Amino acid sequence: MAVSQSIVRPLGAFERTIDFYMHRNPVQFSLVAELDRQVSATTLASALAALKDRHALLGVAVDRAAPEAVFRASEDGIPLEAAADGTPWQSVVAVEQTRPIPATPGPLVRAVLVPRESGCAVVLTFAHQIADGVGGLRALLDLVAALGGEELAPSNVPKAQEDLLAHVGGAVDAGDAVTSTPGEDDERMSAVGELMPFSGRRPHVDALALDRGLTARLVRRCRLERTSVHAALCAAATVVLHRRGREFVRVLSPVDLRRAVGLPDEVVVRFAGARTGSPAHDVDEFWARSRHTRASLSRQRTPTALKAGSAALADHSPSSGGEAEAMMTAATAADIQITNLGIAHPGRQSSSVLRALWGPAQITQLRGEHIIGVVTVGGRLRMTGLTHDPVAGLVPEMGAVLADACAGSPRGC
């Protein structure tokens, strides 16, 4: 890498951990926007240039040769390719998981345009050093806004999350002080995951969109049951996997620090991991299981817990790929990961052309992993699942479990 490229900033402890892990285990994720209008490659390239100017980390490379790893400005534009007309976006996403994004020369994001007879799809794929799912969604929505003619104002270089968390208040809300939940103390929660050497094999991709009626019923029922949509998704996944004979199910839920502790909405890494466990002999009815999950996640996402985890990583950050792999396989091992980006809010001009959003879609190279990305826009919740070890009907059956759970009468009625 040319030393003349300016340093944007050093990598934070978590970013460096991810970067070490990615030396041998590529991790990139994709988000998909389906648009109701056709977009030319030239128009998309112009919008990508504006997007790069807006978000600093969309125009960097990682310099690993420096005394401490740093983000350096990349002079190149965001790479853009065009798929064959009418290619399913699922096929594009699967291929994107087979193509690692190198640390240099940058940028660490790329785009694929999928023309269609009516409209198009745009796939953005991000290396995990520079963004998480919520940050990627911010970038994708800004790109759609630029395609709609909106001006994108440049933003500042985002700070590392450890620097921000160090100044977050650690007070615990009374509602967060919950008791232990079923499965949480099970020794199987600490089982370490097993890495699979990266082979470039395409993952299996599954997708499901709940209709607006079911999405609305799910939101209303979760409020009545004093739980969350995310906890209900976790409960649905455990129900399906228990039906498939799993004695114990661990669910990994990335926690968005922007919402949890009020960090800025920027394109950068801003998350922590929370795990919940469900033993097969726990025969609680669906909504009780969902409330147990929400209680456990609430405790793990308090400012005190998040600050403690960040400080521990900063004090004991890995210094090699092997150490990062050991840390990640211990911290992220699960039967299923559910990354829920929540409700997306496109701009006023964008909402009229945005047909659907999908993702985040990714693989982290752990044996047996199932990763489901969830995002809601236009009143419809959509799930995108990736794995190398398909469980037949996992995503569709999760939808069926949610529909059945919403069909019954709320508690106390």
C-alpha cells in the first residue's frame, strides 16, 4: 500500500479483532434493495461516488503493516459490477460470500447491479471491519436516496466504539434487572464453535417475506405479550430446531449499540453479541419462551454489561489471527444467529421506489451455523437465511410458527 495514502484513523480493539479473524476467515455481508425503477450502471456509479464521499469508512483500506493497524484512505471508487438481466438476488448474494474483500487496496465495499425487465436490484457487500448490519443499512438507504436525487452531505470519521462506550453512563434501568432465565446457566452455553477452512463454497440461501397482515399482527401481539418481535423470532427458531431433534438451542443476537446506549447512527462497527439458550425439555408455551428470551437479552444489553464487555476486549485484545479465532469461536458459537435490523426508514423520495429490502446475508465460517438477517420496510418483515448445512424448511417454518402463535388468544383473554 502506498504510504502516501493518508491515515483515516487506527482500528479500534473490536475492529482489529475482526480484522485478525478475517486473515483466514473472510466475513462480508450483503444487503439488497429491490427498486421499482430501472437504474443504469452510470447512474449507480455516480450515486456510489456520492456515498463514498458521505461515509468515511466506505473509502478506506486496512494497512496491517503499520505499527498498529490503521484505516488508510483509498483512492479507488467503490467497485461496481452488473449481473445478467433477471438474475435472482439470492444467487448474487450466494456468490458474494465466495469472494473475500481484500484488506487492500480498498474500498472495503462493492456493489452489484441486477437489471430487470421492470425495476432492478442493487446488492451492497461490506467487509466486516468497516460496518455492521445497521451501518450497512444506513449506507444502502443513503444510496437509494442518492439514486432518487437527494444530496448526501459528508459526515465525520466515526470513532471506534470502545472510545465512545468509555464515556457512556453505566446506570442500569430498573426494568433491566431481571432474574435468570431458563437455559442460561446450562453448561452447553459455553461450548466452543468449530471453524471450517474457507473453501469458496456457495452457501444455501433461503428467504421469506411475511405479508403486511401477519407483520402487523406480530407487532401487536408482541406488545400485548410484553415481549419484542426479535424475541419472538428467536423463540420461533428454537421451536423449529427443537422439532428437528435439537436438545439444546443457542441463539446469537447481535446488539446494536446505537439503539442500546445512544451511539451515533454511522457506517461503522457498533455492536456486541448476546446469547440465549433453550433446552428441549423447557415446554413453556411460545409467548412465555419469548418473554424469557427478551428478559435475558435485556440484561445483556444494559450499559453496564456493554461497557464491561468492551473494556475487557480493549484490555485483552488479540494480537494474532489465532487468538482472534479462539476468541470469536468462544463468543459467537451458536446454533443460529438472528441479526434483526428493525424497521428501515427510507427518505420521502426513496420510499416510492423502494420495493423491498433483504439481509444482512453472511457466513462467518463456523461449522453448522445458520445466520438469519431480518429487516422490515413497507410494513413487511423479511428474513434471509444463509448456511452451508441446510435444515429443511427452517425459514418458512419459522414464519408458520409465528403465524400460529399470533392466531391464538393473548394471555388473560
